[in-house]
Amino acid sequence: MTERADELLAILASMVRVRRVEERLSELFTQGKIPGFIHVSIGQEAVPAGVCSCLERDDAVLTTHRGHGHAVAKGIDLKRFMAEIFGRRTGFCKGRSGSMHVADPTAGVMGANGIVGGGLPIALGTALASQYRGEKTVTVCFFGDGASNEGTFHESLNIAALWSLPVLFCCENNDWAQFTPQSRYMKVEGVARRADSYGMPGVSVDGSDVLAVRRAAAEAVARARRGEGPTLLECKVRRWFGHYVGDPQKYRPADDVKAAKALDPIERLVSRLAGSNALGTDGMQAIESRIQAEIDAAVAFAAESPPADPADLHRDVYA
Amino acid sequence: MTERADELLAILASMVRVRRVEERLSELFTQGKIPGFIHVSIGQEAVPAGVCSCLERDDAVLTTHRGHGHAVAKGIDLKRFMAEIFGRRTGFCKGRSGSMHVADPTAGVMGANGIVGGGLPIALGTALASQYRGEKTVTVCFFGDGASNEGTFHESLNIAALWSLPVLFCCENNDWAQFTPQSRYMKVEGVARRADSYGMPGVSVDGSDVLAVRRAAAEAVARARRGEGPTLLECKVRRWFGHYVGDPQKYRPADDVKAAKALDPIERLVSRLAGSNALGTDGMQAIESRIQAEIDAAVAFAAESPPADPADLHRDVYA
Amino acid sequence: MRETRYVKAINEALLEEMARDERVFIVGEDVGFGGGAFSATRDLLQRFGERRVRDTPISEAAIVGIATGAAMRGLRPVAEIMFADFLTLSMDQIVNQLAKVRYMFGGTYRMPVVIRAACGGGLNAGPQHSQSLEAWFAHVPGLEVVMPATPHDAKGLLKSAIRDDNPVLFLEHKALYASKGDVPEEEYLVPIGEADVKRTGKDVTIVTASRMVHHSLEAAAALAAEGIDAEVIDLRTISPLDKDAILRSVQKTSRLVVAHEAVKAFGFGAEIVAMICEELPASIRPRVARVGAPFAPVPFAQEKQYLPSAADVVQAVKRVMVS
Amino acid sequence: MRETRYVKAINEALLEEMARDERVFIVGEDVGFGGGAFSATRDLLQRFGERRVRDTPISEAAIVGIATGAAMRGLRPVAEIMFADFLTLSMDQIVNQLAKVRYMFGGTYRMPVVIRAACGGGLNAGPQHSQSLEAWFAHVPGLEVVMPATPHDAKGLLKSAIRDDNPVLFLEHKALYASKGDVPEEEYLVPIGEADVKRTGKDVTIVTASRMVHHSLEAAAALAAEGIDAEVIDLRTISPLDKDAILRSVQKTSRLVVAHEAVKAFGFGAEIVAMICEELPASIRPRVARVGAPFAPVPFAQEKQYLPSAADVVQAVKRVMVS
Ligand SMILES: Cc1ncc(C[n+]2csc(CCOP(=O)(O)OP(=O)(O)O)c2C)c(N)n1
Ligand SMILES: Cc1ncc(C[n+]2csc(CCOP(=O)(O)OP(=O)(O)O)c2C)c(N)n1
Ligand SMILES: [Mg+2]
Ligand SMILES: [Mg+2]
């Protein structure tokens, strides 16, 4: 699989968009403009960008507490996304849910989840619906390495394999679960090998190499569309910042942070493109300024939107 | 490892005891002498007999809804065991619990469990207590192939491996979960291979060969006592009868039952002993009549015991 | 009308709704090949095939997740959790996911999910197979909780639950599966949220549900012989509560007994008593009593003495009749 | 006495009890290396080492199972489930196993297990991180449920919970962690099962717990300005309920308001209202009102409008004062 120049630019733009959105969110949160708490995935952008570059709009994505990138890369409307995180009534969830629960079914962003591992069983259902109706749509369920230790991981992968469901289980293995390093919660190296327990292919890739992620995801998605069942794709990534924005990371060795930041998926793709003239002369500039504008518009929309409507707190409990 | 004659006889007697106890329970249940419902493990006796032949009295065993054999082989007092299943006040649980919840901590029978997979997390705790106090005791957690699909299986094996807990996870793989054949709930052949997900040794043995079970269990128990951590031991067995006593098994092909009954762990050991003169002339006779007497005494004790005390239903809710 | 068993009525409701709506499917343990632990799903696999009757591994959290995700994509799942006691293994998926999806995600989703489970005692199934946990779920916004007492109501309510666009926890009493009652030949629905006056009376109101309806009717008959005329209200639905039906009756009788099989403390009877205390005009101060199980797990051999009985209802009525 | 934060009081209780009894150990997510999500276990790993302060994978069912099994073999575990919302992932282990072990297995085991969890709203943590689920657990025989409102009570009750031979669900309110209050220098215990009159009054009884104690005291102060003298009873323990303390006060005031943060419907307020209706002499028919959250999940941005407030308590008191 070799990407056309426009595809490469789209993938690059997707990573940059995720990065800039989360940088802005961190800034806004630090300024006290966002209630609650937020988790950013800066440094892990190659996964949402690479995986979502293989998806159609009507494919389903389930994501996590660290899910901004997946929603953005899947093509969620930035304005209503930002408004939700701000807690405004124009947000996708009417301000009822915030950063951990953004959803836009029309973009296939089925919903983020505040329960670690909580999306895995739900992914079985969205994938079953595709199979049930004979549709070619697939489901991608993103989750972390920590989540791979929840009982739901086991129950879900077992059933997905048994029923040959069209799911891509995409694990972002960033070596940390909240404040705890992986060596303290898993004896085995990596998550991909766990696929064998279910008779499911397990693939592990360098998650800061966006093209490696894209190619592995493309293959898994193609398998799923052909009705050949699920794949467990592990992407080895690094968490640049704390568990949540504002986390002082007292528990984390400085050189671990340094090592993480040394792996920049965006820089890697840029330098790769440098050789070709895909980027053109001011290509990066163009991308950055276009995205800057999108984000400015989204933030303005959110900031100018009216606060969440108290009446909405009583609505939609039942259909 | 080669067994002395007396050891072989003890193992044979253990299997025969389990078989005759459950045959009698089935008979008594069919006669309406036992309330509720009971599950027997007839045909699977080599597992409790083989595994428990490697255990000391103060080792801990956690068992399941199909747990009579494990309790009996571990050395539970037959009288109070029978009385509990009868629902008498002299039973181990004062008649409050019945067949699915027999327990005698003094014999290391920590408790049977009516929740499939429910004992697995508890086994972590009993094993941790041994490690915490620097004791050499081990925990054996028995469970079925169906239970290996519960989330608790995954969480428990992962933690046991991570903490090198002294546990033997003993899976009795009898190809059925209630009314459903294994092909409908697992894609993979067997349970042992699931150990690799946790960096734990996984061993699979012919569960109707009691010496094979004993040798594999002995090695796992020795590892655990040496502080080298847990083992997943899968014993391939066959369920001779229904899920519960009285189950007409309409769902089950007759030849599957026939094939199951063709594998008799007791006969196998007997014919093996035939060569040697371990059994002596009327060895089997002696064992049978001794056990017959034990069981008669236990049934008499239960039958003559007063019914469960209504006052006991309010007791022991709190210490 | 024909005499039909409770479990058969449930089976008929499933069959009719599956025939009616192609989006309806069944998922759970032993529901297909085995025909259901209590045979509520008997013959459905043969009739509708593997696609629509799905046996699962023993994975209760996943079963509910499958239903949730499938509903988010437009299907109408009927999940079975064999014993209500095992709902404890699905609590996150039911409470944090299924019940909150519509609200949490902006009201865009409809969640037509039914979770069937067998509750209650009476079969000497012991502490882990006999619980009545409905009060937990009634405390969870986003869920509806239904507990039919008769074959008629079981069929009509299950059909309504399957057509309902909200998650419904459908609690079948395992000791009622074999019970018989009249069920119409022709199709009918019983609306969710409507209590049913199973016996009219003027002296005292007995509010109850599920198996306790039968004990309460038995109690009412015994009381009638003593000249006490009891009204028996079968809630049928625990959430949403049919407050009007309860208030109407208590205003008439000014005496209330709430009877349920669940542990009395913190059971649904408490909500009903508190509700009428708050909502009745100050002028009416009814005498109230609750009937429920003692504060202990459900015992195996002492189950009969443990479970609330008709005699307990009679006693409670007599407590509220004095003065 | 010194001003101490609620979270620090909890940390001190853990430290003192671990120093006092070698069988006490801590198990949970991020409790050791990370010092606890809310830093309640800060520095305990450094002080007591890996053996007694055990980080687990994200496996809530296993965490409770570890505690249960360890207690069956004589240890005294203190398990942490980070947010009370995640107790949904441990429900089988808590309800079908831990709570029933002693009863089910003949009364031979003692089960000195404490499960700590952070409950409640106030941090805009959204629908899956803000729930108050205490009523579920109070409905489960075999469990004790504790909800401290002050640093003093948090420390004294947690020490008692760790020394108690029964399973205790210890619910800490996340919005109170940073709150300050007087805590004695010297060692002390607060007994489980004893309510505390946080304010004496003669006109109306406000029964409450956890964070709502503070809102209730604020309400009482406002009411005093209007000449209404409210008594505020902090239950501190939800199960077992201190019935005598409630009955004594209501007999004095003959007016009751129960205030909790949990959803009002089927919350613990219902049990308290029903209990007094049953147990007070027929002559006393108090006016009652409940304060609780609306029947909806806890919203993110509208949390302030959603959570019960001092103003809601004031209004409820005024409802019961009329006539
Ligand atoms: C069921 C559950 N347990 C615990 C938490 C608290 N928590 C939130 S994120 C997190 C760490 C998750 O680690 P991982 O799955 O690796 O994702 P990452 O944060 O590294 O992206 C934890 C423990 C939770 N939200 N849900
Ligand atoms: C959590 C839970 N789910 C379902 C059941 C109902 N059930 C009892 S035994 C059983 C089958 C268990 O199969 P397996 O683990 O293979 O044990 P076996 O009966 O074959 O010995 C099922 C589904 C249960 N008791 N607990
Ligand atoms: Mg991680
Ligand atoms: Mg089996």
C-alpha cells in the first residue's frame, strides 16, 4: 500500500489537527475555561490519524477518556465538540457530559467512555449490527494498555472472534495507566500477544509511525469488511504529558518524559515527506494556518455559545 | 515421579469415594430427599483425586457449582457435608446454603461457589495471604471451561502471574457449559493456551488419567510452594451426565454421552494396577466396602439430623 | 382465553415480536441451542435461526454491552441474564452505559433494549440464585423496571417492553414460570407504568408486585372471611411507579400495606411509603406497614420461613387496621 | 485539636491502623506508586513497602476478590475502588461473595474488609464519575455502609471500620477531600452505627449524611434567622441505621426532612421515612419531606443546578412547617 500525495497530506493534517486541538484544550483548561478534568493524547496522534484514514464516515468508533483525537480524526464537527467540552448547550451532549463523553453518531463517533474498558462490550453490539444487516461498515474500539486488564477486554475479544465480528480493537499502549507504570500491572510485554487466547490475529506496530499504523489498520479493516473477523492492533505510543491536564507527574522519571517527547509522529512524517515534494514549499504552513483557523472558529463558537440549559438536565432521560 | 503402592491405593480410593458419593447424591436427589438442585461431576473424578493428592490439609481449595468431588477429595467430613446438602442444621453451613456452597475451612475447603468464575478473584486473596505471611501453603482454584470466558478469569490470572501468587488454576474442560457445547462459546481449542496472555505456564493433560493429572499438579504445586508463581492446568474431561441431576439432555447427541462414558478414570487406574499387585486380591472390594460404609454413615447422619433451624436464618449475617 | 403457563406466555411474546419486527433478536447464555435455562426461549433458534437467536459465552457484562451497542445502531435486542443475581456482573454495562447512553450522548440515541432475568426465591436455589434486586434498578434514572405476576401480564408487558424505546429490566419470577393463567388468543399489549387493581376493596390498600401478588390475594381472601375488605394493587411496573393508582386507593382506604419479596430494608416498599407521605394532603395520614424479607441472604433450607408469606401480609394488615 | 483536611484524616487513619496491626494492608489502583487518585494513600508505600501497599491492574472485580480471599485467611484488607461509580464492576464480588461469605459458609469466617470509594458530585466529573449509590449497598445484608461528613468523623470511622470484623463500604465524598476540620492529636475512634446530632433544635429534624450535612447546617443557620430551630442529624452510618437517634429527634420535633445527594427516588431517605411511619406511635404523625437529586444522571455543566443544595433543604423544611 503506497499513499498518494493528497492522502499523505490529509494524514499529516489530521495529526496536526489533533495536536493543535489538544494543545488549545490544555491552554483553555489551564485558564479555567473548561470545567471538570480533561485527558489529552498529545504524542499519540499517529493512532487516530492513521486508523481513521482507513475509515468511512458511517464506520463506528468507540473511544475513551483520552478520546479527543479519535473524535477529531473521525471527522467530528469541531464547533459542537468544543462547545461540549466547554459545557455549552450547543455541545453535542447539550453540556451534560463534557470531554469524557463526546459523541456524534452522524460522524460515526458513537461515544467516548469514562469507564476504562467500558466501550469494549459495546463495540460488539455496533459491529453485530453491521453483520446483522449485512452492511460493510466496521467498528473500531480504541482503548489503552491499562484497559487490557479489565474483564471486559477478555469477554469482548472472545466473543468478537467467536462471531467473526467486524471490529478493530485498537490498543494505544503508552506504558502508563494513570500514575502507574506498566510493569506494575502487566507481567507480559505488550498487549498484541493476548489476541491468541481468542484465535484472533494480534499485530503490534510502532504507534508513532503513522504510515505503519495506517497500513496495519487498513489490513485489519479490510479483513473485517470481508467478513473475516476482528483484529487486535497494538500501537506502541508514548504519553508526552500527565494523565490529566495539570497532573504534576511527580511519580514519573524526567527521562521517561524526555524519551516520550523524542518520538514525534508529526515530525517523523514531515521529515519523510521532505524528500518528496508532496508538502510543496509552504505546505506545512498552509496546513497549520488552515487548522489554526478551524480551531479559532470552534473556540469562538464554544465561548460565545450560551451556557448549558438547566432545563436540559431533566431531558432525554427517557425517549 | 512414581507413586508408592499405598499412594496409588489412596488415589484410587479417592476417585471411588467421589464417584460413590455423587452416585448416592443423584439417587437421593431423584428420590426427593435433597431440596434445590445439584450438579455432579461423575466421570471427572481423576481431577479432584489427582490434584488433591498433592495437597496438604492447610492448603486452600476454591470450588464451583460442580464441586462435591473437590470437597470430598480434599478431605471434608462426609457427615456434615451430606447434612448440608440435605439442608440440616448439622451441615457445615447450618443448612443455609446447600450443595453449591459447601465449605469447611478446617479442611481447606474454603467454599464452593454458585457464581461461575466467582471463585477466581477470591483465590488471589487466599494465595496472597500465604505469600503475605511467608507460609508455604498454596491455593487451588477449580473452574470449568465455560468459566474461562468470564472477565474474572482474565483479571485473576493476570494478577496471579504479576504477583507470583501460589495458585494452581485448575480448569476442568468438559466441553460443555450447561446446555451449550464449547464450539458455541470459544473459538480456540482448549483453555491452557490462554495462560500465555499473562506470562504464566499453561499445561493441558488428559483429565481421565489420574496419574497424569497428579504429576502435572504436583509440579505446579511445587512451583507455587517455591514461590515461583501460578500455573494454569487444563484437564480434559468428559461430563457423563446432565448439567444438573435430572437434566434430560435433549440438547446432547447420544454418542457424545457414549464417548464420555467410554473414558472411565477409575477403570483406567484399576487396569493399570492390575499388572502390579498393588491392589492385592480383594483390594478393590475392600476399598468399595469401606467407602460404602463411610457413605452409609454420612447419609444416616444427615437423614437423622434435625432440619435446619429457622432461627439460624437470622444468624451470622454479621460477626 | 386459554390456560397458559407464565413461561409459555413469555415464549409467545418473544416469538410474536420477533416475527413482527426483524430488528428484534435474542442474546444470552443457553438461549438458543439449549432453549433457555428455564426454557423461555424454547424453539426460537429453530424458528428464527442463528442470526437472531445468539448463544453467548458466560460473559454477562458482554451480553449487556452487545445489546447496548446493537441498539445504538438501530436493532432491538432482548438480552437474557439467566438469574437476576448475575446482573451484578453486568452492573457497569447496565447502569453506567445502557441507562445513560441516551442522556449522556445528547438525546440522539433511542435505546430499545430489554434485559430479561429470573428473580426471586421458592426453588431452594440458595443465597446466590434467589435474590430480588429490583430496588437497585428503580434507583437508576434511564431504566424501566417491570415485574409481572401473571401469564397475562408477562406476555403483554414483554411485548410492550420490546416495543418500548427505552431500556427495560424485565424481572420474571422463577417460582412463577410453571404457574398457569388465562391468556387471550388474540394479540394484546399491557402498558408499562400502569398498575392493575387485582382485587378491589375499601378497608386497606395492599401494594405489591410479582409473586407477592398471589400471596397478597390469598391474604385478602383470608381477611375477607374476617370482614376486612382489602384492595390489592399489582404495580406490575416498579419504575416508573404508577403513583396515581396508589394515591387513589390509599385516599379511599387510608391504610397502606406494601408487600414485596425483597429484603424489607431499603426495598421498593420504602419508596412507596415515603411517596404517599409526601404526596397525600396533610389531612390524610394513613397507617402504613411494610412486608418484606428479613435482613439476611436468602437461605437454602430455611427458605420457606424466610420468604414473606400470605400470613405476613395478613398480620401487617391487622397492624394497620387497629385504631 | 488541629485543622486537618478530610483526605489527610483518611491518610492518618490508614497509617495508624497499618502501624497498629500488621494484618492490615492496602490494595487498589494507583494506591502505592501513585499515592492514590485523590492522594488518600500518599506515602504509605514508602512507609510500609510493596508487601502492604499493593498496586493492582485496572481490575475492580479482582480487587474486591483479593480482599475477600485475604480476609478468609485472616488478613484485614483495605481495598480502594477509585470512584464509587466503578463499584458497578465489583458488584458480584461485593454482593454475592464478600457480603455473603460469613452467612453462606456457616458463620465460621470473620470478614474484616473495608472498601473505600469516592462518591458524589461537585467536581463536574460527569455522569460516570459522580454518583451516590449508597442505597444499593444498604439493601444488602452483610454489608455496613459508612459516609463521613467531616475530617474528624472520617478518621474515627475509618479506624473503626478497619477494626470491624464485617465488610464495610466506606464512601468518601470527593468534594469533601479538600475540606478542613478539627481532628484531635490523640487517637480516637468513632463508632459505626451511631448518628451524630450536628445541631440541636426543636422545630424540625433534618436527617442527612456526607456532603449534605454541610448544606443542611447552612440551611439550619438560614432557618434560624427566620425563627425556625432545626435539628441536624448526621447519620454517618447508613447501614446499620441509628433508628433510635432518628426516632428520638422526630418525637421531639414531629417534623422530618431527609436530605441526601443521591437521586431522591428509591434513595435512603425513603427507608427513613418508611421506618418512622412504622415505628412511631400512632399518635405521632409527623409531616415529612425528602430532598434528593432529580431523576436523571449527574450532568456535567448543569451539575450545580442538579445537586441538592441548602436552598432545597430550606424549602423542604418550610413545606413541613406549614400547618
Ligand atoms: C473502570 C475504571 N477504573 C478506573 C478508572 C480510573 N482511570 C481513568 S483512566 C485510567 C488509566 C487508564 O489507563 P489506559 O487504559 O492505559 O489508558 P491511558 O490513560 O493510558 O490512555 C484509570 C485507572 C476508570 N475511569 N474506570
Ligand atoms: C455468573 C454465572 N453465569 C451463569 C451461571 C449459570 N450456570 C451455572 S453452571 C453454568 C455452566 C458452567 O460451565 P463450566 O464453567 O464449563 O462448568 P461445568 O458446569 O461444565 O462444570 C452456567 C452457565 C452461573 N451460575 N453464574
Ligand atoms: Mg495507558
Ligand atoms: Mg464445562
